Amino acid sequence: MGFIFKIVLAFGIGAGAMVGLQSMWLSQIKNYVLSDYGRRGLPEMKPVVTRFEGVKITPPIFTPMAPIDTRAAQRAAINAMGHQIYLQNRAAANAVPIIRPIPVPGMRRY
């Protein structure tokens, strides 16, 4: 009984130590990111255009796309699904044991 207690106690101490280390590491990372040292490497963002009076933004022009013919792919997908169903039916039929009649001398079978 003492051996099992020691195993459970060791597991609990190990799990507690892991949780403590992870939470300490996470708090250190959060403090670093929120401090000025964490923001020091980021560039200061400035607007590119300060005056919007003469700027005209036009949407990009896309060439119209031709319709995509998917009939062949749809036929192939339907054929593949039918083939999968066929293979499943064949596997199920092969998994069922065949009941063979017991041969009886003098008795005719069909």
C-alpha cells in the first residue's frame, strides 16, 4: 500500500511542478510583451497618404472568366461512388458464410 501511495504522490508532485513552471513561463512572456522592451523592436507605423483630396481609388479590373465545365468531373465522382458501393457490397457478400446443404445419400438435390 505504501508503494502505490509513493507513486501517486510522485505523480502529483511532478504534475504540480509542470503546471507551476508553465504558468511562471507564461507570466514572464506576457510581462515581456507588455513592457517597453517587448515593443522596442517594432517599427512605428505611419500613414502613407496624409491627404485624400486628389486620391481616386479604383477597384481592380478583372477579366471575365469563362464558365468552368464540371460535367466530366461530376460523372467521374458519381462513377467512383458507385464503384465504392459495389466494392462494399461485394465485401459484405464475401463476409457472409455460405450454408451448404448436408449431403444425404439417396436424396436428390435440385
